[in-house]
Amino acid sequence: MKRRLVLLGPPGSGKGTQGELLAARLGIPTISTGALFRDQMARGTALGVEAQTYIAQGHLVPDRVTNAMVANRLTQADAARGFILDGYPRNVPQVAVLDGILDQAGTPIEAALEMRLDEDLIVSRLLKRAEIEGRADDTEPVIRARLEVYHSQTEPIIDVYRSRGLLVSVDSLGTIEEVSEAVMRALGLEQLDNQ
Ligand code: ADP
């Protein structure tokens, strides 16, 4: 069974939600860089203070900061049995850094799950989330900036994983349960239902 996964897809495509469901199912952690940054910001750490200005504008936090944070998180004991990366890698250089970390340990990424969603739906979903969660970067101008960053820097990663034969794609349109079933099917996990 695949236990080292990367989630790909635009902001608002449901990576966080589906990542958590999948992680619970597989008994492995999700490693969400966005969540790690929000935790650092809430605690007012030096890393959080540095990340804050970039996140508030919808820009990527510098790779130097992000790569070190992820490398450190991957060394924690719970990641030894596998993990689901959500929000990382987010540009092509981060893919190379991740490869370096994992190749050294002989534990490469086994699948990249792409979640697809229409741009109009993305914006409306994120604006709705803003009302519920109050995330500071879920305002319309910042959402637009994040989408631009996604198209220019993150989308090219999809081809990288596709060319490695690791890409599986699901349509994120539907209820949480429907998308979750599509995710399980795409990863060949539906047989777990019967166990
Ligand atoms: P979303 O996917 O909804 O845009 P995230 O919670 O994944 O939100 O990320 C929030 C913000 O955290 C991003 O807009 C970016 O500023 C920062 N961030 C998250 N992951 C990375 C990363 N891999 N590299 C650089 N910045 C990141």
C-alpha cells in the first residue's frame, strides 16, 4: 500500500479535508505546511513572524525557511511509517529538495494525488471558508494572488510527477464523501471498506 503521498491541487480544492480523511484511514500523519506555518504564527516564533508577511500577501514563504521546516518535520517518529504532504512541494525547486531528503533515506514518494476544481468554485469555496475559519489570507485579493502563484509556480509540479508515472487525478466536485470515495478508488484503497 502506498504510504508516502503528495497532495496537489489549487487552494480550496479540498486537500486539507481529504488529506485528513486519508491519513486517518491509513494511520499516518498529514504534514500540512500551511498548518505548520499557522501554528508558528499563533505561537509568535521567529519562523512564524518571518512567514507572516509572505502568507498575508498570498506569496510563497522563502524556500530556505519552508524546506528546513519540512525536513525537520519529516524526521519526527510518526512520519517513519508514511505521511501525506499537503502544500509541499509547492514549486519545482522544492520537489528537488524533497527528493534529496527522501532519496537519502531510501523512502521516495509513491504517489501524487491531484485534486481538480474549477476556478470559480475555488474562489467561492475559499470565501465561504473565510467566514467560518476567519483565515486572514482568505480575502478575495489574497485568494487571487494565491491562485496566480499556484498557476505559475505550483502547477508545473503536476507534470513532474506525471512524468514519473506517480500522478493520479480526482475531480473535487461533489460532497466530501463522494470526493473521498473517488480518492480511495484512485489510490486503489476501496477494498479496505470490506475489511
Ligand atoms: P492554500 O492551499 O489554501 O493556499 P495553505 O494552508 O496550504 O493554503 O498555505 C497557506 C500559505 O502558506 C500559502 O499561501 C503560502 O504563503 C504558505 N505556504 C504553504 N506551503 C508553502 C510552501 N510549500 N512553500 C512556500 N510557502 C508555503
